[in-house]
Amino acid sequence: QVHLVESGGGLVQAGGSLRLSCAASGRTVSSVSMGWFRQAPGKEREFVAAISKSGGGLYYADSVKGRFTISRDNAKNTVYLQMNILKPEDTAVYYCAASRFYEAATINESGYSYWGQGTQVTVSS
């Protein structure tokens, strides 16, 4: 079993920054691609960012491109999401996800098999 735990969420003013972390336990996730998704109140979960096994392949949703950066430290079994210039519309619960075996990054939710519990990000105006 793969266990993912997100942290780093909180309340921030528009224009501010937050760094989310996703720590894996149970076994290493260094051999698979990882992703971040978010779900706002009353909305479906949506793709935010994805990173390949090695960290060389990156994908971002258009809504966060240029503001968010996904990265990973495989030695620490940890994935990060640096969020800059935050906007009120970024308010959501952010989830970390791991693929079962895919090495290439994917933007599709169906490509991920393991999910964290989520961390709340609230951006005030």
C-alpha cells in the first residue's frame, strides 16, 4: 500500500505564496509519476500539475501555468507544489496522487491510483 500525506496548506492573502509537500510512506514512489489535483467547494476535482518519474517531464493546467511549480525529491520520497501569486480562485483542497506504474507524467485523473487526504488552501482577496 502507498500512503500519501499532504501538508503546507493554509490561509494566505491574494498575491502571496505557499509551498505544499506530499510525503510518501509505506514504500518509495520514486519509480512512478506524481500529480497534484484540487477540488473547490461545489466543483469536481481538477488537474493542477504532474511530474514524471525522473522529474524531467512537467505538465500544468493553464490556470496555474507560470505561477505554480511542481518538483520532486526522490531521495526523500517527497513531491512539492510551489504556489506563487495566489488568486482567490485557487482556493480548494489540494490532493497529491501517485501513479500505479506509469513513469511518464499524465494530466488524467484516471492515471493515478493512490491519493492523499488533501490539504486546504484558502486565498483571501
